[in-house]
Amino acid sequence: MQETELKNLVGRTVLITGGAGLIGSRIAVRLREIGARPLSLCTLDAYPRHTYRSLFRIDPADPDVVVGDVQDPDLVRSLVAESDYVVHAAALADVAACTRDPLSAIRTNITGTQVLLDATAAHKRIRRLVFVSSAGVYGNGAPEDWARPHDEYRTVRKLLETVYERVPPQFHEHTPLRPMSVYANTKAWGETQTALTLSAAAVSYTVVRYFSVYGEPQVIKRNSHSWVVAWFAARAALGLPLHLNGGGHQIRDLVHVEDIATATTRALIAPRAHNETINVGTGTPTSIRKVAELVIGRRPGTRFVETPMPPGDPLGGYASVRHMEAVLGWRPGITVEEGVERYTDWLDRTPEAVPSWLRNEFRTCRGPLVR
């Protein structure tokens, strides 16, 4: 795809559900750079309000920032009616939170998706909807019996060490879906429902399967095991040990949020992306242990401890990117080494990104000598 095709977005309005989150806010920045008008819908309740303003640079008073819920049919219909394109990024995206509260995941990720699809199908002006999915829909890939729910921790670890490190699976868009968590299951449903609803209405759509997104200004959440770069960097900044779930042998394809924003923007207008599903990754497998080593290289003296695998956490894999390159005419440009360096440098400049509850853990570990 030629850069000149991005000019098709100049002057166009793009509705971004979840537009104040990490990914949505970066997509909005990219669209403004091109000359489009991002219209961001978000509940502004995933983080403390000051986080949106100080870190994500979201101004709730901006008329193009609409505070509301994607489950509100009247609101969604009104926003779709003034838009040319749609990026559906709104979701309860924390795997652990979805596992703890499946009904909340269903309300946001399923009911909210259906509300938006109905509004889009009814409004023939929409040129394309991009549905944000996840590599989590692949689960562990094949073979299916590598890590079963009844396996003991030692068995999972043995599988990881003896099989997974040698042959990490590569996921192609045609790889069968085997979601292992509530979150991934909602995304698999959303992919199918997007195709069913919009194909029947003759509205163009693209499904983008993001692999492991990271990068500034990502902020960790309590009781979450997602966002490994941010977790490791924040803990290392305080001198806390890094937790290697399952020994850290899981494989991830880490893709920087700036590359995610560029890929999503291209998916809006690439002619070959019509009704396609596209992996968005780097094509490079990286173990969680390697991420820890990269962070420790930036924070010498940091130690790590091995911890059990949390439920719903896949062994992982990495993306086949051939289809992405062919359809979007592009590939990510930020390596994980560069991305970790950028994030740790940003954290040094932005200490308020380390949440107070984690600082309290640091004080508890250090004891009464901390002033």
C-alpha cells in the first residue's frame, strides 16, 4: 500500500470505541497526524482520571472525546451517524479481570460489540469497520494437549522447557482458534459476529489480531498478569523482583503500540484488507524470560523469582506476518530491544506512571527504614 493512500483519511471522521485507552489514544494521535478527525468513545473508568490527562493526553473536555458506554444504543447510533470509519477497540482487555468477572466481559466485549455492529450495519455511510481482536484466540495452537487445566505446575513447566523453547508455534490467520480464557473467547465470538453482521449488510470490515502490545504510555493494573514489559519495568524501577510465571518460558510476539496504531490506520483504507483477518505482530518470538533479561540489563541488580502459571495464560507463539505485509504493504519497525529501552527511559522521565499501590508494596518490602 502506498503512503499516498493514507490521504484518503484526510478530513474523514473515524469513530474509535475505547478511544481513551492505550491503543485507542495512540490510534487517535496517528489519525490526527494524517489529517483525520478521531472521535473517541470511552467510559474513562479503566484508570484513575488523572492517568488519562497526564499520561494518555486525553482531555475529557474535548468535544471529540465522548464519555459514554459502547453498550448505549442511542449514543452509539448517533456517533456512527457522523462517522466515515470505525475502529472497535473498546473491551475489557485484562485477561485476569475477565476471568474474575465473566459477566463484565460479556457485557462490554459481547453486548457492546453487538450494539456497535447493529448501528454500523444500519448506517450505510460507514466505509469500513476494523474489529480489534487478539492473538489470544489461538490459545496454545496445536497440539491441543500440551497444557491441560488439570496439569500440575511441574508438568506444565516440563512441557515448556522440553518442547516449547525449541519449537515455538507460529500462528497463521488460518490456524484453528482455541481460546483458553474468557477474554480470548469473547474476541473469537466478536470476529465471527463481525463477519456475520457486516457481510449481510454489505459493509466492509477488517479483523486485526494484535499480538502482545506494549510501549509507552502503558500503565499496569493491580491483580493483572498482562502487559509484561510495563510490569517488569515498573517493578525493576522500584527494586522489586520480577515474577516469571511458569519460569518465564512462554513465548510472546511483542509489538510496540506505535506500530499497532500504524497498522490499524492502514487497515482502515487498504483495498486488500476488505473482509480480511490480519495478524499484527513482528514475526519474532520472544520469551518472557528474555524480556526480564532485557529489563534487568537496563536495571542492573534486579532479581527475578519463578511463580506459578496463572489461569488462562497461554504458552503463546508468534505471528506469521506474510499476510499482513501483503495486505498492508508494511511491517513493524520497532524491535523489542528498542521498545524495552524506550519504555524504561520513559518510566524514568514519568515516575508518576508507577502506581501508588505498587509503591506501597515496595515500602512494605523495604520495611520501616523507608522514609
